[in-house]
Amino acid sequence: MTGRVASRIGERLLAGGLLYCALVACSSNSEPSAVDQGRQLLDSKALSVSHLNDYVCSTCHDIEASSPPSKKTGGALAGVTLRPSFWGGQEGDLLGAINACRDYFMGDNRPLAASDPAARALYAYLESLEPGDATPISMTIVTTIDPLPRGDAERGRELYAQGCTYCHGSMHDGRGRLSDRVPILPEDTIAEHAQYSARVQRLVFTEKIRHGLFLGYGGVMPPFSTEVLSDPDVSDLLEGLGATGE
């Protein structure tokens, strides 16, 4: 073999090796990391196999705590991996809390195991948000629905924009709501309870806000705790919705 031929073969081998290395690098770079996969899961319906699920984690949870606090039903996620308890102290395990959300709201009662790829990716992303706020988030659920005094309609419409639009869309037309299954407020709820008096309809709205699907009430709406919406807040929200009871 002449030196020139050997040189050409060497050049081809070198070029082929460089191309192979580039392909391997591109392939590995295109594979998302566990943190990236977890971030995608947070904004995906893939955490549930139910075709009726309308929720993603970020529907109810902000990533970082805001000031003033968000009106979303769930707490901010940054720091969640360091918290000793969840769901107002009802859950002592993060994966248990995630599976409870999947069961209650996402319609998937098959719990993830700690070894499942989705659970590992989700934890990797949540861990990347540390330190955040490691303080357990209080969650007081009102168990008895009592009539509330009249509120301020203008402030109620502001509260609706902060706490209701991300699921129900804009008031009266539902523009931007999660799906066609989510009621347009207040019209759909009033129509569903047309057989009741205005006073009882007002209590129905209060029940939905306070209990969501809990305590035997239907639907898949998460409950608004008193820490997120105070009684005066609910009074204002009812006024903004036109549920005056008169």
C-alpha cells in the first residue's frame, strides 16, 4: 500500500469517526434530561390515562410563590420536596400527595410507584426547584356551608379573574376554559340548579367553591381553602357572579 493511498484511507476513517461522534453527540443531546422530562410532565396530561382528564399540575400549582399569594387552589411547588407534610397535614409522603391529585382530579386511580419513570422524572424536576419554601402549606376546608353576607361585586370580578379563569375561562362566555366539560359561570350552574330558589343557588355556588368534589359534592373541582379565599373573598366572588340570593 502506497503512502498516498494509506493517507486517503486514514482521512476517510478520521472523517467517518468524526461523523459518528457528531451523530452520537446529537443523539444524546436530543434526549431530554430527567429534569426536562419532569418539567414537560408538569404541563402535560400524560400523568393520567383518563380521557376525561382536563388538568395538568400547573393548572392548580404555581412554580414559585408570588406576592401577593396566588389564588390557585394548590400551593407553589418550589420547596415541595423539602416539606414534611402535604394536603394540610393529611399526607406525609410527596408521592402519596401526587397520587391523590391524580386520583381525585385527574381520574387515574392507579398510583405511580417510586420506581416509575414518570415519578422519577417528576421528582427530579421538583428537586431542581429547591430550596423554595419548605414550610408545609395550610389547607383548611370548610365543612359546613352557611349563608354569607353580601359582598363587593367589582372585587368579586377581580377575584374571579385571579382564581377561576384558569379553569372556567372568562365569565359569561367561558372563553379560554379548560374544556367543554367545564361549566360557563354563572349561567351553566344556575341552569343546572334552576329548580332551586336564588337563596339556595347562592349556597350551591358557595358549596362548589368551598368543597369542590369533596364531601360528596360532584365534579372534579379542587376546593378553595380558607387560606386561599377567606369568607369575605367568597362573599365578593358570589356578588361578582351575580349570586346575590335575592
